Amino acid sequence: MPLVTLTVRKPKPVVFKTKVLDAVHASLVSSGVPQADLFQRVFELDADDFRFDPSYPDLASPRTVDFMLIEILWSVGRSVKVKKKLLAELMDRLAQAGLDPEHVMVAFKETTWENWSFGGGRLIHT
């Protein structure tokens, strides 16, 4: 179960957030995540609460107020090959949606299966 967190500066219109979250989910599904496995959240923060360097480390163009941080928390076991494929697809989908991939940072976080309770306090993967 990937848990996707999108962090952006506010305000962002619903259409912006929808484009990003739909692109992330489609890329996850393409990497083998079930279609129904949809868990996403959005944090919209004031500029004082979401600070970032405009060019670190070597961007083709400076980050703007549309910079986004996408965090994907999922279970361990995905190879670097899978992550690279997901990133390539995601950047392509975002570009097709009119968003600049240079302004997207993705952080993968991994946890073991026994750390997920999908409901009712049940650890179904133990």
C-alpha cells in the first residue's frame, strides 16, 4: 500500500492537485500497485512553512512557487530499476499535464510489511 503525500505551497487549485495525484497513481499502477490501492494526502503550506532552494542541486530551471514534493511510502522490495521506471513515467505524465518535471522532487520511503495495519488494527502481513 503506497501512501502518497504531496506537499505544495498554497494556494493550489483542485485541478493542479488532481493532475499531480492522478499522474502519481497511474505511475504506481504501472509499476504493479493495484488500481484500488489509492491512499493520497495533500499538504498545502504557507511559504514560511515550505521553504526550498530554487536550484539545488543542478536544475535546468529554477524552482517556482509550483515546486512540489512527492513522498511515496511503500513496502520494501522495489528495485532501483522499478523506481527509475516509475520516475520516468511520472515525469512524462506530469509534463503531458503541463507541469514542469524540473519542479518535482520525489522521495521514496520504505517500511517492512509488518508495519502496515490497513484497518481494525489487523496486521495482515505478519
